[in-house]
Amino acid sequence: MPEAIQFLPPRSEVLSRRAAIIADLAGILPADCVIHEGRELVPFETDAFISYRRLPLAVVLPRTTSQVAAVMKYCHENGIPVVPRGAGTSLSGGAIPQEDAVVLGLSRMARILELDYANRTATVQAGVTNLNISDTVAVDGFFYAPDPSSQLACTIGGNIGMNSGGAHCLKYGVTTNNLLGVKLVLVDGQVIELGGKHLDAAGYDLLGLVCGSEGQLGIVTEATVRLIARPEGARPVLFGFATSEQAGACVAGIIASGIIPVAIEFMDKPAIEICEAFAKAGYPLDVGALLIVEVEGSEAEMDAVLENIVEIARRHEVMTVRECQSATEAALIWKGRKSAFGATGRIADYICMDGTVPLGKLSYVLKKTSEITDSFGLRVANVFHAGDGNMHPLILFNANDPEEAMKAEEAGNEILKLCVDAGGCLTGEHGVGIEKRDLMRHQYTQAELNQQMAVRAAFDEDWILNPSKVFPLEGRG
Amino acid sequence: MLIPNSEADAAYVIRNAAADGKHLSICGGNTRGLARLPARSGNVEPISARSLSGMVDYDPAEMVMTVKAGTPVAQVEQALAANRQMMAFEPMDHRGILGPHGNPSVEPTIGGVFAANVSGPRRFVAGAARDSLLGIRFVNGRGEIIRAGGRVMKNVTGLDLVKLLAGSQGTLGFLTEVTFRVLPVPPMTQTIVIFGLDDQTAAKAMAAAMALPVEVSGAAHLPASVRSRFLGGALPEEPGGGEATVLRLEGLTASVEVRAQKLAAIMEAFGPVARLGVDESRILWREIRDVHAYADGSEKPLWRVSVAPSAGAQLVAALRLEAGIDAFYDWQGGLVWMRMEAEAEGDLLRRMIRAFGGGHATLIRASEVVRAEAPTFEPQPDAVAALSARVKAKLDPAGIFGPGKMG
Amino acid sequence: MQTSFTPEQLEDPHVAESEKILRRCVHCGFCTATCPTYVTLGNELDSPRGRIYLIKDMLENGRDADEEVVTHIDRCLSCLSCVTTCPSGVDYMHLVDHARIHIENTYKRPLADRLLRSLLAAVLPYPARFRAALTLAKFGRPFAPLIKRVKALQPLGAMLELAPKTLGNASPAMRGAQPVKGIRRGRVAILAGCAQSVLDPGINEATIRLLARFGIEVVVPEGEGCCGALVHHMGRENEALDFARRNVDVWTRQIEKGGLDAIIITASGCGTTIKDYGHMLRLDPAYAEKAARISALAKDITEYLATLDLLPQEPKRLTVAYHSACSMQHGQKITMAPKLLLKAAGFAVRDPAEGHLCCGSAGTYNILQPEISAQLKVRKVKNIEATKPDIIATGNIGCMTQIGSGTAIPIVHTIELLDWAYGGPKPGKLKG
């Protein structure tokens, strides 16, 4: 396994006290909440960024906020790193543990606590899955807007950690725009509440700071999120183009015209083939690139908006336009799109990039991306949220070939640097994690990193929380 | 007043102030009344970004604008209007309500909009100012120039200092440049007016409207006491009560028409309904945004109260039993503009807010005497206050920015 | 994902197959969300992804199974919900099959567990023995609450509680060919099977009646028996393959004798296994081809009926909650046919929420893992009852027993309702 990215060296004073720490944790929590047998730790050694793996010291699965607080207090007092984990679906290695760390899993805190339709809020425990919220409120005509592709499995706590986005963020925003409050366990075990059901919180926007902080500022155990009335109807439409460049230009054209659809998703030929194989959604296989454009509202409204979009697509020489005919068909179209990463596993191993670029640079970056992967002799599949420039090149490789795995990482780094140089950023919605940590210098100066790390230290002076992530190891001061 | 001419200049001034232990009070146009708070220390010098002005980058096709922080809001709005775009979060203009303190000849700056996180009636669908803010440049308390965020909508690269600085009222850093998302101006706006609802019923009506798939982009309730202050008293008359509950619909013309019919039909269950066209609607919502009802030239204490939307009317009803107040509601009842007829009653108000599920109150307008006694910003629970103080110390270690202002 | 097996390890065809399966997994974690044990226990070790990882670790290191691994593999229901969910196409079914065989071969279970499993393997697949055991259970039932207080005896308690209070008469000999009325349109064999024929012989009777009405000749060949699923899921591979070979022989003789359009199965749990005969016997040169042919002919009764174009019937003003057995929806991917048939037959059909989750029956799971099974049953019944049905319909005897023990709403086999709608008698459970 290539190991280009380093972890912090384990704290030897923690490793040497492993047995005592486990005994203490077993005293703090019920017996079935502490996992420490060697074999049982193995499944927790990684998340969805499987190139990197580290066995944790122990795993705890608390059921209440006070249990979380007790674990944090203990670990803080004893200098034991803590790595929070939701469903372990991070694509950037945000939940990968380290040898001296206790994995704090929130999977057992999975209850929906309150639905308040008068205020259109849901208060849920951190381990509730994203889709579970929308599924639960659907019968009453509401939904929770951010919809990362892993929404079936990923937890709201993890979404807050990574400020997750999704396909429909173009209209409704990402997690931070839909989060009203959290219950947060601080590193020393104090429990605070930020925000609530009111629309803006008092004081500094600590809620905004915590959202996207990758589990480094505290442990979110409960969240209050906004619910939105479900539109009368929604219609995904497929637009097939001969080339990726044409599709990319069409995206820029749609946005420039002042139309903001709910979602504009992009797939290139390899991605179309992969998704069609799993979902059988009826994606056209004879095109070079595909856009899924979703509009919503009443029938008349959707017709009107679509008419404009079709007109723009024509100008970009669209080959096929297919409106979906039924709710089942629409569900299949989205199922295919949302399963794209996993479905790629059918043909190869992959790493998934997450850079975001200004819309005007979309075509350029797409072209450069394939040049980069070509130069490494690797294949790439592109499937991403085009409307907001959030690109997800999937670099395909063979994980059992160490040399190729190394090349894939290098190509990935090149692509991310390209995104930054094009005026974008390293990560739009997957987080820095461990994957992009060492590229942070490409986007920020040392003074800027120092400022972020100083703010981090206001929450966690001793780097207990998820310590190997986000900030380059050198220069931590 | 310090008025640096460049970002580098600002960094230099701030570095020196930190070295000299001098305190700075950051303002833009100083039009929002909050820069003038009494400081704990006497040695405070105002510093304004008004000379850091001008457009840096604006590509209408990308719907992103970058401007220097001291650029007048009017200039930004003009540039946007020329491209039929807008700041969707509708920043209010405080000058009207500030009476003797609101100097109409001074322009509010775009930096001030974000530093105070000023957000209008479209809060539900467009978010607050902080939700549109994509990137910033600022000078921290060490005099270092820091960039945060960027110019793309999705960005989780590192800690979100953009959000932290937004709404920090100039106590964490000196904004020099802001990059924000803009949106097309909706071609059509209509307003559904429901007459004669008491506050509690209006709260129910607004909640019902917001739960419909018609995308209401503004929900306000104007009790009888304030109604005549809007549209020059020209809100259509209906027998049976002076209250007006107003719901805004925006979008493509055909679509708004369909939604307006649907919404009006459903709202008829609550009371008599009328519709306002595009011109009246635009004026009305601007007046709601700018709290026109209380642009009364007085110094009566004015609170901006943020609570759960369903709690707004209950809070006001409970307060009325103990104090003389006048109020109207935006954000479906979640934003209460409350004018106290005598004392500021900060303690009472804040106790009641806690009793009704939490939220916070900001004293937007008050005489110097009242200000000295009532904390302008909501006092925080100890643990949060301590955390906020630590955060501030990390950006402004010498505590030079607006000491005692927030947290 | 990356794997590390030596070339020597990969010479074992089971290992080679597992390696191929593992390579497809990208560890995305989607499977956790729809796994009944993960949503119940909240521990990744009790999720497909956790088990895959445990199995991978065990196989790569060539290790014998140990208590930890066995605990978590045993908790797997083999409901295959994860297989439906998995975008990468990980063949979890055959991976966990392999793990179960590996456990059976390398791990010595505690005595009580061994005895129980041997007892189940010796009784359930044999109708005469099972019938005798159920008669005995009648006398044991009053002691069930007492027995359940002793941890080691909990499975026995669960078993006693599941045993039906009354048992129909021993099925009249339905062996041989059942004549058709009118023109013969087809000829099929039906699996008489094991447990179902004892617990509810009415299901196959209804099937045969209905098929006869549509001109399908049904043979119930001598010599067939349990499909092997019960022992297969316990990792008892040799026994399972013996059952499979016996049935392959019986049906092959029928094909040679008069041809078969299909082999009809009325218990979806058995259907999943019989459709897998081709895979199970792929390494047996004498059987590989024959078994593949049998698997290709195997059809769930609803799958077969869907090809017959049954005429729509008058609406009946009866609401049916359709419970899709895991072996039906995940194992065989039959999701629409049963509901469409019921609708055409005039019933109002409801889909309960969380339809993808197992009811906790899962073969012998409700006996071997009574606690998890009971939680799943409660959840399932709650979801079903929320649809306010008059009747619950499903296509698997295990689910019928499990759900039936948790609700007062009558639960019947889909085919019993169809038989009724197309001229047969009203199902016994709906009378009175």
C-alpha cells in the first residue's frame, strides 16, 4: 500500500496504557458500548477512503449525550485522541482512526427527537441518516434539502462535520445553510447548545464555524435542521451531448441566462455506462456527455423553465433531450446518479476528487483533467454537480497494483491543484480529511493556516479531536 | 477616525495599534448605530474601510461579485441592477429607524452589511447575508492579511472563517474585501394580503402558507398599530379589522400568477384576501425590510428579536401584560421588531425569550442613557461566552477591536 | 478494494471466488443503512460492510473462525437487503455462504449451540420428524416463558412459542401428477418441500387447484424433499449439497419423462436456494450442468402466474398489506409480480414502510437469534399494522409464522388469496 500521506506518530504514553484505558472506558460506558478485541477493531480501520487504514485503540458506541460527554472528559484528561465517526462514508478519510485514538461512533444515537411543522424544523440525534429525515417527513409534504449521494447511509452528524452538499444544493444550499442548531460536546466534556429553532443565532456564528470543521471542534450529538415544503412536482430531464466541452458550456449558458434549476448534474461517457449498468435508468449510451437537469414546481412552471433550458441546450448542439415520464423513472435517474461512485466499483477501484471551480472554467478543467490522467496512463470518469462547479473526477486504478495506486494519488493531487489554480478550491463537499491535507498549502498561506489552527485551538488546545486531519502536520507550531 | 487607503495600510495601522495597546472601533459608513457602542476603555479610535472602495470582479454569468469592503451598498446595487441581479438576502437600510443617529448623507458600506449579517424578509428562501458570503479578505488583530473562503459556492477547505467573521460586528477582524453570490431579480412579485387576523391567527396562517409548495418568499404580519405606516397608509381597506398579514410570491410571471391564485384560495379560510401587484409589492417589502413602521424619528428603544416563528406572537402577547410595547413580525413571526414605549425592559424581554423556547434580542436603537444599562447583544450562557472569548482571542489577541462590544 | 491473498490461497476455488467478490467492494457503506441488524444494533460489526471486513481479515490471514467473527456472522439474517442496495454489485450472498462453511469447518461451537443446531438440522428438513416434534411442542409450550429465562435455553423457548397452536391434518398424499381441467396448457413440478408442508399444507393445495383451473398439470414427484436451505445457512455444506443433488435427480427424471415448463416453488426462501443450485454444484462435474438447468427452471409461483395473463377481477373491498419476503425481493428480485397479481385479483394492495427490512424469521434465525428476531418482528408488525390492512399476504412460510405470531391480523400466502379470487375456497384463516 502506498503511504504518501503520513499520520501523526502515535502517542507512546497512550499506547503503553492501552489496557488501562480500555478498562476505564468499560467503567464509563455499558459493556456493549466498548469494542476493543483486535479482530473487531479491523472493520473500523478506515472509511470510504480505503487507500489508508489505521487500527484504532478502541471503539466506543455511546447511546446518550452524557455518555459522549463522559468519554470526552476522560479522553481529554488523559490526552487520548478521539476520532468521531458517523456512518464511515467519508471519501476524504475524515473518519480514519489512528493507533492511539478512540473512535467515537454515533451510530447508536439515531433517533428523530422532534418534528415541528409550524416552524418547519426537525431535531434529530447525530446518528440519524440524512435520508431518514426526508423519508420521515415526506408523508407530511416536507423534505430536508441537502442530499449528498451517500444520503441513504451517511449521518447528519457526519454531514455537519463535512458541511455536505449534494445534487440539489444549487437551489437549496449546503448543510450550513440548512442547519439551525446543534448540541455540541466540547473537548473537555462540557455540553453547549448553539442556535435553536430561531433563524439566526446570537453572538459569533459558532454554528457556522462548527459546520464543516471535520470533527475537530467538538462532537455534535443533536441537530436542529430546516425542513422545506416539497414542491408540487419535480422533473429531471436528460440532455445528451457529443462532447464534455459542449455539456460544460451548456451548464455555463443555463446559469448565465438567469435560470437556476434545482440541480444540474454532469456525467461523461464512462460514468454514464457505469451508472446505467447498475440503475438501468435509461441514460442514453450513444452520447459523450450527459446533463441531468431538474426543474420543479407546478406543471406549467416546469414547462416554462424547461422550454428555456431546451432552447439553450439547442444552442450547444444537444443530441438528445429526454423528459422522464413517471415518478418511478425519475427515481431511477437519481438512483443511478447517486450510486455512481459505488457503481464504479464494478469496473475498477477509484479515488474521487472533489475540487470546485468557477463555472466559466468548467470545460477547461474537464479537458485538463483528462490530459492529466492520460499522462499517468489512467482512466477517469466524471460525474458531478455541474451547476455549482463541484467536480468529481473518479480516477480509476487497480488497488492491488501499488505502483498504479501511487500514480492515481499523484494524478489526483495534480487535478486538485488545477482546481485551485483555476480560481476554485480543493474540496467542495467531501472535506479535507486526510486526503487533501497536504495540499492545503496550495490554497492557503502559512499565516492563513496559522489563523485557522489558532481558532481550532480555541476549542481543542491539545489536538485531541481528529488530530491527523485537515492541517498539514508540519508547521502546526 | 482612521481611514486607511489600502489593505496594506490597514494592516500597518492595526499592527501599530496592537503594539501600542490602542483600541479600534471598526465601522464602514457607521450607519447602523452599532459601531458607537460604549467601550470599556476610553481609548478607542474609529477605523473605517470607506476608502477601500470599488469593484474587484463581477461576472454576471457566474453570479458572483467581489468588491472592496468600503464600497457603498448603493454602488453595488446599481451594478447588480444593471444586470438584473440582486443581493437575494435583501440587506436592510438602518438609517430610517435610527432617527437622529441615522445620517442620511452617509452611505452604508457592503463590508458593514456582512459584518453585521444584515438580512431581510427573504430569509427563508435566500438565507441570511452570511449564506451568500463566499469569501473574504480581512486584517486580523495581529495586522496579518488573511483570506478565507473563495469565490465558489461549495467550499469546505478548512475552517469556515467566513461565517465566523460574518456578523461579528467588527470585533474579530477588519474586512477589506468581500465575495458574494448574487441572484437574478425575479421578473414578477405579487403579495397576498389577508385581513383582520389577530397575531396568533396570523402566525397560524403564515405557518400554513409556508408549508405549501408555492414558495412564499416573505411572510410578515402587520398589526393594526403599524399598518398605516406601510405603503403610505394605502394598503387596501377591508371592513372588520386593521391587521394585514402579507405573503410574497416571486418568480416567472406565469408561475407567480398560478401560485398566487392557489395561495389566495387557501388563505381565504383565514380571512378576506386581496392581492398586490408588482410595484406595490416591491415598495411594501422594502418598507418591511427597512422597518418603516418605526422610522418614527424617535429614540424609543427598538429591539430586533429572533425567536422560533411560532413563538413570536406568544412572546409579544406575554410581554404586553407587563410592558408597553408595539411590534410587528417578519420571517413568519420569527423576527419581531419591537418598540418599547417607555423603558427598554431588556431583562424582562430576555427572560421571556428564554421562557418561549429561546432566541435572542438585539437593541438596535436607544438613547445613550438606555444603552449604558441594557446590553445591546444577547448575553450568552457562560460556557458559550467563554468559548467566544477564546475564539476572539485567537483572532485579536490584544483585544483591540471593539472591546466589550460582543461577548 | 485492495486484497492480499497468496497464489496458494487462491488455488482454493472458494477463496478465489471470495477474493473476486471482495475486490468489487469499495467500502462506500451504503449497505449499512438497509441492513436490519445494523439498524437494530447500531454497530458496524453487525452490518454487511463490517462482516465483509471481518470475513476478509479472516480469509486473508488464513485464520480459523473465532468467537468474535462467529458472533457477528451468526447475527446476519442472510436477508440480502445489502445485495439489493449495493451499487458495486458485491455478491454478499456467496461471500457469507463461504464464511459460514469456513466457520462450520474451523470453529467448535459451545455444546448447547452444537446440540441445538444438530437438532434443527435433523428435524426441520424432514416432514415426519418435524410433525412429531410439533406435536410434542404442544406439551412444552406452557413452559416456554420459564425456559426463556435461562439464557442458554432461549432458542428452545423461541421454538416453542413459534410452534403453531393447532396443526392441520397430515396432508393427504398429493404425490404424483394432478390432473387438469380442460385443455392442458403446461406441465410443471411443484416443490412439496419440508417445513411448509407440515405447517401449512393448504398453500400447495391452493396452488395446485389454481394451476389446474388454468390448465396447468402439476406433478409432485416422489423422492424430492428439503431444498437444503436450512442446513446451507448453517454452513453445513455437504448436507446442503446432498439435498440439492437429490432434488436435481428427481426433477431431472421428470424433465426426461414428460418435460417441465417450470419448477414451481411456493416458499421464496426455498426458491432462492434452488435458483442457486447451479452455483452450489458448479464444482461437481457430475451435477454442474443438470443443476444449472434446474435453477433456470425454478420459478416462484407468482413469477409463473405472471406469465399466464390472469384476467382482472371485480374489486373486493379488502385491503391487503403485502409483505415481500427478503428471499423474494432481495434473493430473487421479484418485487412487482405478487402485487400486480393481487391487484388484478381485486384486492387493494398496500406497501408497508421499511419494506426492505426483514421480519426476523430468516429460516432458523428466529430460533437461533431470538432477541434480534423479536425486535425485528415488532418493527415489522408495527409498519404493517400502520397500513390498516384486513389481510396480510406474503410468499414465504417463515414470514407467515413469524409475523403471524405478532399480530391478530390474518396472514395468508399470496396464492391462497389468488386461488380464492379465481374460484377457489376462501382461505381458512379468513373464515369466521
